[in-house]
Amino acid sequence: MKKIQVFIVDDSAVVRQVLQAALTQDPDIAVLATAHDPIFAWDRMQRQWPDVIILDIEMPRMDGVTFLRKIMAEHPLPVIICSSLAESGAQITLNALSAGAVQIIQKPHSGLRDFLQKDAPEIIQAVKAAARANLRNIRPAPAASFAATTAVASDVLLQKSTEKVIAIGTSTGGTQALEVLLRALPVTVPGVVVVQHMPEKFTAAFAARLNTISALEVREACDGDRVLPGRALIAPGGKHMRLIRNGAQFAVQVFDGPLVKHHRPSVDVLFRSVAQVAGRNAWGVIMTGMGDDGAQGLAEMHCAGARTIAQDEASCVVFGMPKEAIRLGGVDEILPLQGIAMRLPRFIPVGGGKA
């Protein structure tokens, strides 16, 4: 089997050296070349194009986001962002995801060598997921945004639909998929709870971005937040999120805990709680992503009477999580991304049973 050819672009010689050492631990990966800035990298890649690029953001002569846009416009390739930007700079990393990057690897400001050596399996997994990415489904997000025209639902609607919930789980390629999906949902849909595999400190900025392009109120979840119609709660990076019942209403619990399926937050943790707490009053949606996180939880939701949807292979960036959910038999419908956006508003917000 042909090895996955990786090009590393980072102005830090230490990062280039340690990333290369980490990646070459895997027999299926080879580092084609490294470069200290995008201009040199572009010239070098004209001789041989890699399968995957690992790209820093803050670099001399040309920043990483500008270079990413050039790549996606002229020679689209799977790009992983490897950034040390903290929360204050998270927005620029989200801009990179919107411009076409498939995943983020977050670097610390110190202890870099130990971090990269310790997290080598995660880096290797990210490269393998990127190599399988369907670039036809990675499109830059529209620049324009709109304000919510009906930001608050009526008191009657809130009372009638607090016992309904839509649970969504996604990973690689999910940032763009969630933009498409949440942008299309009307404010009248039941409350939405989301797990997107994303590093700590990035989810708040990601939720804030989604809030600007969707009619829904989108926010990073805090412990105890109520699940309300017209509101979408994104699980914080580095924390698990589960659905709980607070009297007759739904809320979320945000908590620490061990990794589940190598992830925190875990889709399985969310979906299992929804199966237990909401049962037939829930819909579950599993979308693009590598691995099998969420597959078992969706099957449990299905057994509890919830309606379940998997994104189809043609519209996924990586058809891993949906494929596993389908294999386990926990999926009622297999739909393209746009089809999911059309289907969810049909979830009846009043009364019981499935739509």
C-alpha cells in the first residue's frame, strides 16, 4: 500500500523535527518534506504534491490561513491546522476551518516536544483521517451572515416543546457540516445538543461563529443550561456533556471524566444520556467523522424509540462514524447533509411519538 505523503509547514524547526519523528512511527505514513514558510512550501510542492499538509497559522511572509485559501483555490488538498493559538486567537483557527481545513491539532506554548511525543497517536489518526477526506464536500463557508429574525419563541411554544430534543454528533468535517445544518434550521425546532470533537478553548469561538450565521441561539454549553426550542448547545472541548431532566424540562450537565472512544467530549456519552432521559421524544443525528464514537449511543437511542439519522457517504468528509452506526443497525434514515437539514424541522414539537 502506498504511504500517505505528508508535507509539514511550520516556522519552528523543533515542531517540524518532532512532528516528523511522530509521524514516521507509523509505517503507513511518510514525511515528503518540511518547510519553514508557505512560499517555500508552495515552490517545493510544485515538484510533488503531498497527500496531506500539516500547517501552522502564524508564519513569516504569508500567514497560514492565506496559504490555505490559496491551496483550496488552486490545488485542493487535505489540510490539518497545527496551531498554538490560545482562546484569544481561536477565531483565526475557526476561519481556517471555514476556509477548508479538515482538523485542528492544538499545540501548547511550552513543553512542545513532550506534548507531540505523548500525542503521537492522535496526530497519526488525524493524518489518516485527512488522507481519506472527501474534498468535494469541503467548501469554504459563505462570507455573509445574517441576524436572527425570530430570535425568541413564544412562551406557549417554549412550554410545549421543552420535552423534545435533537442530539447531534460529529467529528472530522463536522465544523462545516454543522454550519450548513444549523444555518438551515428554523428557530421553531426543539432544543439542539451537539458534540463536535474539537480541542479545548476552541468551542466557545466556534459556537459564537455559528450564532452569527444561524437563526438559532448557539452557545458553548455551561453546566445546568436549559435545552430550549431555538437554542443549540455545543459541548465544551475537554468536557463531556450529558442530557439530564430538571423536573419536566431538559438541561445539560457538563463534567470532567475519562476519555471515551479516545474523545472528551464523547458523542456516545451524549447519545446514551439522551436515550435514557428523552427516549422517543428525541432525534439523534450522526454525521461526518472518523472512528466509531456515537455509533453505540445512537443504537441505544434507536432502541429507546428515538428517530435516528446518519449522514450519507456521498456528503461526508469522512464516512466513519455514520458507517459504524449503520452497521450496528441503529439508523432509521440515511440522508445527505441537505436532506438532514430539510428533515429535522419536521420533528413535531408538540405531543409524543416520532414524526
